[in-house]
Amino acid sequence: MLKRPAEESLEELAAADSPSSKKLKIANFEFPRSRLNGEIVPNMKAKEVNGHEPTHEHVANYEPVTEAQEQNGMELEEGEDQDEEEEESAFSAPARQTAPLEGYTDLYLDTINRSVLDFDFEKLCSVTLSNINVYACLVCGKYFQGRGPKSHAYYHALEVGHHVYVNMQTKKVYVLPEGYEVKNKSLEDIKFVVDPRLSRDEVTELDKKSKDAWDLSGKKYRSGFVGMNNIKENDYFNVVVQALAHIPPLRNFLMLEDLSARSEIVQRSSMLVRKIWNNRAFKSHVSPHELLQQISRQSNKRFDLLHQSDPVDFLSWFLNTLHLSLGGSKTKPKSSIIQAVFQGKLKIESQQITAKADASDRLRFEEAAEVVVETPNYLMLTLDLPAAPLFQDELDNNIIPQVPLTSLLSKYDGIRAQERTSMRKRYRLMHPLPPFLLFHIKRFSQNKFISERNPTIVTFPVRSLDMSPYVEPNPSVHPLGEPIWYDLIANVTHEAVRIRDDSVEGEAEKKVWQVQLKDRARDEWLQIQDLYVEKVAAETLFTRESYLMVWEKRKVAKRK
């Protein structure tokens, strides 16, 4: 069988270009950097040239390359690579930068809109609802997670054109999608609002020097006396936090101490107190949403922003939770700032009421019977109101019953006894009294059918309440006959507002809570109800239904 003759000779095939890569594969023979067959090649070995043995023709075509020719060749190759990158640029992501280009350090900063920034709400990504690595867009105020090429903040920058973001944890500001950090002093006000922190000197001056402040809209406000947003039914929470924020030892602790290693509820409480006293705020009110969300989770929704609760119940839970979160002990007294500020000791004497005792002797302690003595600790003292009159004649129809505060405090004089579950008891405070006293005036009583309110007005002095008649004498702690003065600094009041309720006939009563606070720097009193802040005369404080009172022990100079 005859074979078909070849169309090309072997010599012509040997001289043809190799179908392999354009890069030369050279081994076992080293050439200096030169031009071979019209191409620039590195030092090479003589074993392979484009996959073939080097021939006399390769060696004959060997030419040294000058530096100028090499430079021209490199520029040509770079130009070809650049053309390829331009062709693919429509399909590739923007290049990440570690720093802004020279002369463009303030790029996009003019797009920041401070009027929409609100850092009071919980830091959750608006897409994933995650609280990890959250960034706030400084153009629209929304929260997004991360800033990498696949993050939601990155997509938001590309889709909407919002380029400036701040990390809510580190307070660093970045430009996306470029990804570099912006270091500009014009952003310091935003970083301060994200996490307001005053120096120790500034905190000590809060109660001494009064300074006016203005928000972005030009509205004048007083730091420390700002309105708090009532999101739904959280006014019971607002009045308690406002009162606690004006107790100097607790306020200074939350504002100055490093609480980053403490639990979330402690950190958020510190943040809210610092925002209340912020004198460089963007708006003249604050929102407690972030702390309320944590309280709702930690209390198993016992206290939340959707349902009304009792301020005293919440205060008791909140103080005990903060005490334990700060490392306080359940048995050891004065083991946290909470107990150091509010904790005192109470003496309780109890005696069984015998069946032989008649009605007139039920509250009289018998000398022969056994008396049980207890000395528990307390954070709050409960004061019982006398029963309101059930019937009034025509002339006394508009008279509101009143009782002085000293009459309610006589419960703790150690003389008058009260009946509690077949036991007669009498109470007496013990030295030393705490720096701050909390009085709970018990107005509401619950029966099987309805909650009853006692509208009796409690009259009290704003200054110089003497607590010495209600304390067990102890000459080693306090001189006999010397008064123990306390001054009022906060007063939580209740107001019953009638509203139309279709579920019952007629109208129903809605509880409205307000707090009266003393401005020490100006010696003035202000009343705060949600977002409303107004001055109030000290002489009219008692005209409202007081429910929770905070008294501060007056410091007396020690005698030499």
C-alpha cells in the first residue's frame, strides 16, 4: 500500500513556531539576557528553546539587548497588560485602598448628614439583624454588618452611593467601596456622639457649673435634664433611670469606670447615663431603646417597652441585677456600688399575737412573751399611707386628704407596732444610715377584683428632713441628740389620666409617671415627663402624688 507523500518537509516543521506558551522554556544552557529570534529572553540554558533543542540558527540569531531596548520592550508588555485589564474592568470589583489618594483625604465627607444620625437604638444590621461588627452609614443612618467586598455595607455603598461608615465598636470611619480609613478631625463630633465620654474633671464639675448647650437644630437644652423618648409604654422606666442618673456616686461610677469587661446590661446602663449628660449631643433628647431591649431579654419580658409596669417593681429588679452584674455578693454587705449607695440595716422585733389578746391589746407588746429580733438589710423603705376616707359630706367633697411625711416615717420609730399575719411587729433603723435613702410611698393595693389607688397627698420639706428620731441610738457612730439631715434630690410622681376605654363602661384611668429633679448647679427644680422638660417651683413639689423619693444625706463637717 502506497503512503501519501508529506506536504511539508521535516526541516520546515522544525523551523516553525511552537504551539506552546509564548514564554521561553530554557534549560541546561545559560545565555545572557538578550534578544533571541526577535524576543527578549532571560538567561537561559541550551537544552530547550520553545520545547526544542537549540539549533545553529538559534545561536546565530542571538543578539545582546541594550538597556534602552529592554525598557521599550517592558513598556510595550505593560501596555498590553493594561489593555487587557481595561477590557475586564467592567466585570471586576473596585480596587481596595489602604489610604486615600494624595489630595483627596476629605472625599465624600460632604455627603455626611448629621441630622439623620441616631445612635440610641440597638446596633443591629438592618438586613441580617446581627449585632456583630456593625457599621453605621453616616449618610442615611442605617446599620449594616461588615465592610468587606461581600458585606451589606459594601453593597449599600455600590447601590445607593453612600460611602462613609463608622464602626460602632472601634469608632473608626471608613470610605467604601475603597475601604480606607478616614482620619479627619471634622469627624470627632460624630465619634463623641457614638460613645460620649467626659473627663474626670468635667464629671466633677457637673453639679457645680451650669452650662447651656445647643443641638443641631439650634434648640437650647441642659445636659443631664433632657427628655427621654416614650416609645410605647416605657414611662415607668424613664423616671427611674432619670432619678438614678442624678445620684452622684452612681452616676460618676457609670461615667468614669471602665466597664467593658462587665455584662451587657451594665455597659448599656453606662452608655445611657453618659448620653443623658452629653453636652455635645446632636438632639436635645435621648432614647432608651438599647437598654430596654437588654432589660426585656434579661427579665424574660417582665419589663419591656410595650407594657406598663410599676416603677418600684422595676427599680427593685434593676438595682439587684446591677448589683450582681457588678460582682456583688448575695450575702456580703457593701460588696458593690449599689449597696454602698443605698444599703442600710433595719431592726425588726416580732411577737406572736395570742388568742387571749382583745382588740385593744393586739398591737401592745407583752413583756412576758418572747420577742424575736431580726436585723435584715434594705435598699428601699416602704411607707404606708392611711386609708382614704370612703364618705364625704357635701362641704368636704373637694377636699383632698393630706398627711405629713413624718407621720409615715413614724413606722420606724421603734414604738408603734403593726400587725402582720398574726404577728405584731415594730421597726427601727440602725446606724449608719446609707448616703441615699429610697422611700416608696405605697399608693396601690390589689384585691381580687381591682387595683385601688390612694390619692392622699404627702407633704414634705424639700430640705432638712431629720431622720434621727427613727434610728436606734449608737453614741459610737453618731452623737446623741444630733440631727441627721437629708435633702430631697428626686421625686417620682403619679398622675391618673382618664381615657375612654371601650372595654369598660365609661372611662378608665391611665397611669402617667413624672419625675422632679434638682439642678444643683442652678439650685432649681425641673419636672420631666417623657420629652417634656419644664421648671417647677420647689414649694409646689408636694402637690402631686409622690410615689418614689430619693433623699441625700447631708455631709456634716467633723468636729475637731
